[in-house]
Amino acid sequence: MIRGVRGAITVSADQPEEILKETRKLILEMVKENKIFPDDVASVIISTTTDISSAFPAKAVRTIEDWTYVPVMCTHEMDVPGSMPLCIRVMMHVNTSIPQQEIQHIYLNEAVKLRPDLIKSKEASSL
């Protein structure tokens, strides 16, 4: 079964180092919490709000050991008035036997406000 694993994180500024660092942090947390191995990943779509344009977040994924050949694509989110700024979102398509309701969707930094109904990460439990 292929499942979608969601995640999001915010950055404080459109700076390449921060975009790469925070994207890597998010991906590693998603992988850890859902016991994901690179060979089980069909693809990863990363979107950013339009105020992020100084670096491709996919570059951070390709620096993770054994993730070189995982298909990753970046795109921009719709520019909706009032939406959360400086946000990076991830949709990871994973082959897994984990039931849908047990998938750990990871939201970090200010992104915890996006889907409080889905948050199961350690950081969310402190809200």
C-alpha cells in the first residue's frame, strides 16, 4: 500500500542555509517517526510559499545518506491571502503496511498551527 506522509515546517527568513537545514530536519523527523527507508519512498513533493525562493528544499533531501535516487520535486504553494508565510510543506509517498490512521504527520515550528488535528509528534504534545 502506498500512503501519503505529510509534514510542514517554517523558516524565519528566505536564506538558503536555513531552508536546507530546516527541510532536512523535517524530512529526518518524518522518516524517524514513520520508520521510512529510502527504498520504500515512491516520491517526495516539496512545496514552499512564494516568499521562499533562494534555494531548492529538494537539495536538502539529496544530502541525506541513501536518498540520492529518491525522486524529489519542488513547487510553490498557491499564494492565498492570509496564509502562513515562509512555510515548507512535504508530501512523501511511501510504500508501507502502516494503517492510514497510524501515520505520523509531522508539523514543526510555526507550522504546528496548520493541522493541529493531525499532529502526533513530540513537539505537538507540548502545545
